[in-house]
Amino acid sequence: LRTFFQFLVREGMLELNPAKLVATPRQEKKLPKHLSIEDAIRFIEAPDTSTDLGKRDRAILELMYATGVRVAELTKLNLGQIDFRNRLVRVSGKRRKERIVPFGEPALQALRDYLDVRDRFLDAAPISEREPEALFLNYQGTRITTRSPCMVGMKATRRSTSHTGIVQPGGPRSQRLSRLATRCAAGIAECARSLPSVITQRASAPWAAAALRRPRRRPYR
């Protein structure tokens, strides 16, 4: 309608565009639907940590949950960007912008468990193709791609739905978990990025890391 009145003004049929006074309605922004706390914990704890790949997958899910990083940002992380002492990660985002994000104790422990076996991944790659600075490696010993976290999410979905009586395979909650895993490529932590930016701006403050700690959980069975 506004364009039509602009045409009439341009043709000299009207002197002013009355549509300029009409405010454009804005669509209400809503947070995306999310899992319950129990479902989210079950999803994160699904990887089998008795295996090397399971420890890596657990570290990926824990770090994504704790920091809200995008999948592309996760795959670019290097060991030097992790401050284990202060539980901080330096993330390189879009347009080469960097931010400091805190993470909690569960993510720290998962990272330490993964780093204990990380060299086994690195040894699987030819010397010329090794990337010793990369944080997360695939089974071939090279840096993971954006597809890897999505596959991790799909495996965690299948495991978390098949080992409980609460979420039945093929049921509506299982489908909801599958949709969550499929959205990994677009960012599994969209809700976390919707939080006030002060959390990342004041990442060095003691309360920032404490705010992201999760309550003590029972071990996954």
C-alpha cells in the first residue's frame, strides 16, 4: 500500500503519501520452544563416556550447552582459546568479532576427560594433515566440521530416547528431541544467545561463571 501511494505521488496524482503515517506492525519476537530441564540433561549425558568418541561427544554437548556458541564457532575453537583455570573461552564470531564466554564445572570436567584421550585422535591422522591446535578432532584425527556436532546431536537423541521410559522412540517428545538435534547446524543454543549480553560482556566477574553452573546431577545410566 505504501508503494502504491508512492507511485501516485510520483505521478502527481497526490501531493503527500498518507501511508507514511501508518506504523508498520511488528511481529512479536518469541523465544524458541525448548526442552524441559530433565530432557536437556538426559540429552547432554547421553554419550557413552566409556569410549573415546563418547568423551569427545560429551565435551561438545556440554560446551555448547554452557556457552551457547554456534556450531561454526565450536568447530573453529583451538586449545589456546580455552582458559581452564578461570573457565573462560575466547570465541571468534561473525565478522571476526571476539567475545569471552564463561562455562561451568560440568563442561570443564567433560573437557578434561576428553583431553585425556585427544592425542589418540591426533595420532590417527597423517603427520602432514594433523592440526594439533584444534580443540575438537574427528576419528580421522583432523578438525571436526559443522556436520560433526549435528551427528553428535542425532546420536544423543537416539540414545536418550531409547534408554528411558519417559521418552518413547517415535513419540512426540522423541520427535521434538530429533528436531532439536537437526537444528544443531543453525545453533543448538539459540536460547542461550537470547540472554542479556551482559553475561558475555562481564564474563570475568565471579557471578558470571556461577550463574551458569548446573545443579549436581545423577550419573546417566
